Amino acid sequence: MRLRTVALTTLAAAAFALPGAAYAAKVLKYAHFQAADLSSPKHAAALAFKGCLEAKTAGGIEVQIFPASQLGGGPEVMEGLQLGTIELGVVHDGPISAVYKPFAVFALPYLFDDQAMAWSVVDGPFGQDLAKGMLDDTGIRLLAMADNGVRNFTNSKRAISVPKDMEGLKMRVMTAPVWVKLVESLGASATPVPWPELPAALQQGVVDGQENGVTNILNASLYQHQKHVSLDGHVFSWHAYMVSEAFYGSLSPAEQKALRQCVEIAKTIHRGMTAAQDANAATILSEKGLKVTPITPDQKAEFRKLAQPAVRAWIVEQVGEEWPKKLDAAVAEYRAR
């Protein structure tokens, strides 16, 4: 028995001495919903993250990317992050606010003036407080937020230039009640539809229109079944980079630092690509065959007058006044600089 033990110990030591012979990398499954091509901001950012993290950890963490909702839609990814079956997910607003209600505060319409303001708010103390609350309540660690695009209304029926034009339209919204409230406050009817089902819903006439940023309209070819886009910019929408706390806690301090650094790189790429598309929305979407309706400041004020009080009241009813007030304060502080 003693000889057998010595032999096994010697074999084990020899195996560890061979490069890679007994070495298994930690696996990080990375889920997002955009197509697997470099024109998709989410996927371009995911590829950059993979290269960054695998290099920084010398192969100690293997990143496996699952694009195009391969691991499920937003609700399934959020559940996977909580259970630890998905290590990192990049998910949009609706499914996040269904799990962590204060995230719905970003649905306050016509709030941010531009990307510079929005990025400053989410990267600053407000965003840090929100991330801490999410971790405490859900066990999901929010590492960064990138653009899901400035959301605009598209539809197959008519141009929308004032709220009255919304009346009678069936609009798809994300799967969270706050988005229903937003669309209904403007006179349209709202139908929650999961992202993977949206193109079929438009094609089959289940809904007349939807609201999304340029990136998502292009990525899912939503323009194929729409005729009009109204550039009202009602909400600055987000993609959150979130990691399972169970996985994050299993990493060494050096690995955690590398993960955070690589998410920052991915976030920067993601933001830049999406913001560039939003800035050129009129040109891009008109080239895809959509009739573009620009919205003047006075017209936007009409939309804001109807939508913002209704959405704010719903958010306060759901999460209290703390988070809307914090967001108001962050916006006011930015404008006072």
C-alpha cells in the first residue's frame, strides 16, 4: 500500500510538472442576444473581452461566447446569473427591471440630453449605488453599462410627429410593466414581446410597431416590416454587463481585476459603436427604406408632458421615491457643472 501511494504521488507530481497536462481553465460562459458578427456592438465587444481576459489570465479563464440568445432570452440569462449557470450576461433594461425593480428608473422618458450626460450619470455615484443595491438584492454583480441605443418609435402605419399620432397603434414593448405604462401614456396599446419573437410579431402583424435604438433595428432587420421611424429619442436604453457573484467570488484578486478591466474595454467599444449609429440614425434608417420623421424640441415637449408624469408615478408606486429622486439629483448635478 505504501509503495502504491508513493507511486501515485510521483505520477501526480509528474503530471503537474508537464505544461497543461493537468491544468483546467475556468470557464466563463458569456451570453448576449445580438448576431455573431463584428457589425453588432455586443458581439464586437464580446470578442474584445474574450481576447483581453484570456490574455491577461494567461489562459486561466476560457471565455465561451453564446450570441443570438443561444442560452435563452433576457429572463433566462438573469436566472442563470442568479443560479450561477451563466457566468456573464449582457442584458437589456426590461428583463433586468423585472428582477431588480429599481432598474426601471431608467425608463423615465425624455430625461437625458445626450450620451455624455447619460454616461456620466451611470458611471458616477448614482450608478455605483444602483450596482450595490442589485448585488445585495439579487446576487448579481453589475460591472458596467453600455448603450442599448436611444429608443425611437417605428411602425408600419403612419408617421408619428405628435402624441395623437400614437392613438390606435399596437406597439411592442420589452417584457417589463414600466414599458407598457410608457407607451399607454402616449395613447397607443402596448404588447410585451420577448426580443427573439419580435421580428415574427412585426411580420405577422401581431403588433404595428416597436421602439428600439438603431443598433437593434439593424441587428434584427426590423426595418423589413416597418415603414416609419419617429426620432423622438424617448429613452436612453442600456445593456448591463453583469457577472454571477458566485463565479466572481471564485476568482483570485488578480483574476477579478482582469475581469473588471476587460469589461471596461468591452463597454467602451460597445458604447462607441452604438452611439455612432444613433448619431447617424436619420441617414442609416432612411437608407434602409424607412420614412424618417424628425421631432422638434416643441414636439418633444408634448411627448414629455404626457409620458414622464405617468411613468414616474408608476415607478414611485413600485420602488418608492428614493431612486427617481437620486436620478433627478444626478442629472441636476451634471447640468450644473
